[in-house]
Amino acid sequence: MAVPAARRTTAARRWHLSEHKIAALVLVTPALLIIVGLRIVPLVLGAQYSLTGDGDRNGLFVGLANYRTLLDDPVFRTALRNVGLLFLALPVAVAVPGLLATFLFLKVPGHRFYRSVYFFPVVLSPVIIGAIFNILLSFDGPLNQLLGKAGIAPVDWLGNSHIAILSVIGVHVWATFGMALVIFMAGFSTLDQSLLDAARCDGATLPQTVWHVVIPELSRTIQFVFVTTMIGMLTGMFGLVYVMTAGGPGGATYLPEFYIWVTQGQMNSPALASAASMVLFVLMLLVGLAQIRLIKRATKEV
């Protein structure tokens, strides 16, 4: 008995869709295997290892003892307080490249030269940047000499426990804002030019145009820059801290990643370091989700 044409057409469509699904699965599988093998599995093993002991209790289940040890450690608490400073510095780290990208988008005189200059620090190694700023910020360095000529007393930028972490954060912002600037410039390339023309025809000032046109249109770009900048601060400052202060003075410039390295590499406490790593992971996850939610709410209000 002959198969109706409609049924043959339906079967062909189903086979065509299944072919597409199989092809998509084949293409995605390598990336999924890499993510699972290099991200998910180590994360699960690290969480499991953080519940075991170190030294004489190596490999033995100790529950949340390592996490209690972290909370009782004043150096780790200092590292967490410094994370709070990073969070306070985040708006500046995002606003600076955002404003500079706005000026570059408006093609101020010399914008091509400025674009290359702004990106230059990104290609430098943190070790080189740290060594340069160790010279600039030393007690008898060029910066304090300029302050002395202006009648201002010298500042111990890297030796004062209250100022050192701010100095390191400032250097990190200077060293990395070029990448955020490139992302903002990519976002500006998708901006609807007709909206800018309409705002110009309506007599909107530059601040009004930025607030009512640019920010809403670049909301997703801003979200991405906020999240990636904060993650970069939490996981990308080890080189600067190691070269500029080595965690000093008195542990004042410790950050979680530097604490993890010291705990594992110098104190030989891998389980405790794993617990600190899990705290850092949860912290990044919560901060990222909170930032996305706050930015979405802010852009809706704008």
C-alpha cells in the first residue's frame, strides 16, 4: 500500500530536524567536554577536598572545620574586607573606560592616538607594571618628589597599611581599563545613530544624551563590563599584590587569591586553600548575580 504524500513529507521534516539536532550536538560536545572536564569536575573535587583535613588529618573528613578556621583567621578577614574595597572601587573602574569610550566615539581630536595609548597598559605584564609603580610610588620616588615641590608631605603609598591596598587597586584599574574600553567601543558600534541624531535635534546636552540614550542602549554592555571587571579584580590582582607589596604591610593588602596561594604554596595546607577557593567562587557568583540584577533594575528606571 502506498504511503500518503503528507505522511512522507512529515517524516522527511522530522528526519531533517533530527539531523540538525545531531549536528548541533556534535558541534557543541567538544566545548561541553572541556567545560565539564576543566571547570565542573575540578570545582566539585575542590568542594569535596575542602571538607577534608591537612597534616595529620590529611584525607580525613572534617566537615566545615576549614571554613571555621578561615573565619577565625584575621588575615582572611582582612582579605574579605579588601574585597569590599574592590566592590566600592568597581563603579570607578567601569565609569572611567565608559567615559573615555564616549569621548572616543564622539571622535575628539586625536581619538585614534588616544585609543592606542589607552589600550597599551593591557599588553604589559603585571610583573612589569608592578615593578614600574614600585619605583613611582616609593617613599623617595618621583610622585612624592612632585608632591614635595607642591608643598605636600610625602606619602608612604606602599608602606602605610591604610593606603597600600588603595594604591594597588588604583594601579590595577589603570592597567586593565583598556580592555573594558574596547568592549565599550564594540557596544557603541551597535548604537542606533538615529537616536543620537534625534537627541541632537531635540537640543539634548551631552550629559542628557548619555543618561537617556547611551546608557539604556548599552545596558547589556554595561552589565558585561561590570561582571567581568569585578571577576578580574577578584582573580587578576595576584601579580600586582605579589610584586608591589607581597601582601604587606602586616597582611593589609591580602586578597583571597593571594591568601589561597600563600596557604597552599607556603603553608602546605591544600584543604584549607580549597576552602578559601570555594569561598572565593561563591563570592564571585553572588556578586555577579547581584550586579546583573541591580543593573537591570537601574536601566529599566532610566
